[in-house]
Amino acid sequence: MNFIIRILLTAVAVFLLAEFLPGVSVSGYVTAIIVALVLAILNLIVKPILVLLTLPVTIITLGLFLLVINAIIILLADAFIPGFGVDGFWIALLFSLLLSIFQSILFSLLGSD
């Protein structure tokens, strides 16, 4: 049940960010839920592989390269989902940063298991 609530909260955050950021577009509520699901799957499967492959760069940059990996995950979701659009890398970087902040706030309101 907690997973479904987290997906719905992420979908709300995606939809709100798409309304306010000029380079991000979501065609509707269902697309926002699909984006949240795809982001969860990509963060579960692809992100650990990318983190492992880029570990030396991540160590050298003291973890800041993880922001680039998050932007790459957003761009991958853009490639997979037809109703979701991100205009470029810098918009994806800003979107991923703001989405992480929104998720932190919303998930802290949700509480722990």
C-alpha cells in the first residue's frame, strides 16, 4: 500500500513540476502516473548499474555526478513515454533535482512503515 501511495505522490510531483517548468511537459494525469512507475523501475534496475559503472567519476566529484545520473534517468523516461517530454539535459537536471526535493518533502509527510 505504501508503494502505491509513493507512486501517486511522485505522479503529483511530476505533474506539478511539468506545470511550472517551461521545458517539461506531461499530457495528463495518467501519463504522470506512468512516468512515476517508469522512474521507479529505472531507479530500481538501471540506476545501480550506472552508479557502479561511473563509480570512479562519482568518487572524484564527491557524489555530484549522481545528479548527472538522475538527469540521464529522466531522459531515459522521456525516451520511453510518448506523453512525457523534456527539452534537454539541463532541464532534465533541474527537473530531477526539484523532483528529489518534492519527493523528500512528500515522503516525509507520509512517514515511515
